[in-house]
Amino acid sequence: MGLAIQRLMGTCGTRCLEDSVEVVVFGSMSVCLERKDSDLDLLCFRASSFKFKNRQIDLIGMHRDAQEGSLWLSSELASHVVAYGIWIKGSCTWAADVRVGDRAIETKRRRIAAFIKALPSAWHSLDETFRLKYSIKLRRETQRLILMEKGTPIPPTRALDEFWDDISGGPESVHNRVREFTTSSSGFFTRDLLARIDASFGTCKRGHTGTNTSFLRTNNVGQPPMCMVPTEINGGPASGDGKRDLLSDKREP
Amino acid sequence: MTEEGKKLRRPSQKVLNVIVDGLDEIDSYVPFPRRLATESEEVTANPEGELSAEDEDESGQYCEDNDGDRRTEYFDREEMEVALDAFLSALVNAGVIKKSRQGKLPSFSEVFIKFFGQDHELTKKAQSFEDFVEGYFGWISPEDMQRAHEEFLEIYESVKDAARSASNT
């Protein structure tokens, strides 16, 4: 995999990987849930921070001192990486210190509340594309919040879309949680948003019964990282902007 | 970017009017500092612009109360995201832009690249606006919001002037 990554990243990216003390594959590819157009998510720790992104690779280079900081250890991304990441260079020495922190949970709550505050007045004028975008975004963010509050690591976005029953017991919890955020919103907006969220669960779940979901980590974070190599390439449509949501705290030091 | 993409363009009056409508959408959803400053002026300044008695505390120092809070207020990035999508929706509804084959719509600055060209001054201002409102950890600082608003006003006035000129010709 290292050689393949080097081919995709060119000289500059390759040097970044060589300089790194740890390189981790995370996101959909680390659990064989990638789609045809998924990119490869890489996290590395090195002497200075670095970013690289093209259509095939999204690399976050963090300063190696950051891995001992409480901001990183309590972040959403750290819990995801520890639970689902695959180390292709170095090994994880900080897994035991990772816990989803109050700050990360509060950030997630604030984000959902901010969207729900801004959306009602714009809902009528937004194109259908955007109403769909926000209903999916709010559903996924609420799913992440529910998991974070339980101390459960956030799985790749596709798992939120397709295996929520296996992760957290059904769509009602998400419906009810979104409803709590919309108590002061207009009736039409709330009804339309909740109907779309409920419908998106129905659409996502169909056709995936019988899929092996043993990769899911429903226990608390702080467990030793996985050591496996993805072998299967899955097809299907893109998962939208979920990765950006998952990585909303990726710029933490 | 191809040479064709860099070339300066002159959009039609219809397109210019729709962009103005879209910018109005942004202005209606985002509490730009201008509006807050206007409100605070009404509260804290007399017609000559001098501070009134209520603005000074007992020691004669400027009182930071409500006015001070507003000046240090951070803005939700999410609010800006919704406003930018309302802008794009106005353009979609008017049939001025449409989704790509991959089902994607252009960003705010890509709209300006499409209609004015990569090297146009307005495109640069649109890119600068996007940079200012990108935010950090979901927040936009008051300073960045102020700069974003300055860029926004310049874009708005330029597009409006261009629409006016197009209608005169």
C-alpha cells in the first residue's frame, strides 16, 4: 500500500510520508467501505504540520507533539482513527488516552443547533438540492452526536448511512434528538426536515441486509487500534460531504 | 485553468440581475457587522455622534456592556453556509446555473469565474470573501466578518453598477 500511495502523491507527498513517525489510513477505505470515487484518507504525525489533497488522497499531516495534547486526544477524529485506523507506518502509543471529550461534544451540539437556527428562514428559498443536503447533513451530525455522547467512536460515514440499526438501535433516536433541537423552529420546517430524515433511513437501509458489520466498534474508545489490510473494493454512489463533517475538528493542534 | 477560463467576460443583464438578487439573499440571512453597528449607533450615540451619558460608567470609562459584546461576537460558519446556498438557489431557480453531471453546483467564487472569468477583479474579491468566511472550528471572527462584509459590499455595488450599465446600453 505504501508504494501505491507514493505513486499517487508524487515527490512532495512521498517526502511527507517518509518524514512521518506514524502514518494511518482511516475513513471508508480502512474498513473496506469505500466507493468507486472514494479517496484515501491518511493521517500522519511529523515534525511540522502539512496538508495534501487531490482527487485520490486526502492527507492530514499533524505535528507529532499534538498526539499527546488533550485537544487531539479528546477529538472526534482521534476516536475514529484509534477505532478504525490502520497503521501503515509506526504504531499507536496514545490509544489508551483517547476519550471523546466534552469540548468535542459541545462543538457538535453547537454545529447542529447553528444549522437548525439558520435553516428555517431560508428553507423555502433553498433549492431542493440543498434541502436534501441539509437533511442528510443534520441526520449524520445527529448520529455522530448520539455516538459521541455514549463515548462510542464515530464510524465511517457510509456506516452511519447503512448500518445505523447495528450501531445504535434504529432511526427513532435520531428523529427524537433532531426534534429536541427544533423546539423553537417553525412547524413546517420541522415536519419537512424530520420527514426527510426518516425517509433517508428507509432509503439507506434497503438492499444491505446480510452485510457483515463485524468491523463496527460499538465499545468505548481507548482500545488498541486494528491491524488489518483492506482487500475489497466496493462500488456505488459517493457518500457526499460526510468526511468533511467527520473531520470538522481536523485542524485541532 | 484554461486560457478560455481566464479571459474576462461580460455577463448579460439577466445574469447580472439574478446575481444581485442572489447577493440580496446573502444580505438578508447574514447579520453583517454593518447592521449591528447601525443598531448600536442608535443606542449609544447622540445625533452628533458623541457618546451619551449612559455610555460612560462611574469612573468615566467607556462602558463595554452590550455594544462591547457585539463587537467581539463570533459568527456561526453554519449561518454563512446556509446564506451561500440561498445565493446559489436563487441562481438555480432563475436557470442561470445548473448542476454538473456529478450533481454538483458551483461554489460562490466559481459562479464569478463562470460569468466574469478567472482574472476578473470581482472573481478575486469573491475568492477573498470565501477565504474570510471559511471560519475556524465553525466560527468566523468579527475581524474576518468585517473584512468579508467589505468585500461583499464592493462585489454588490460592482455587479449592481454593471447591471445598470447593461440596461442603459
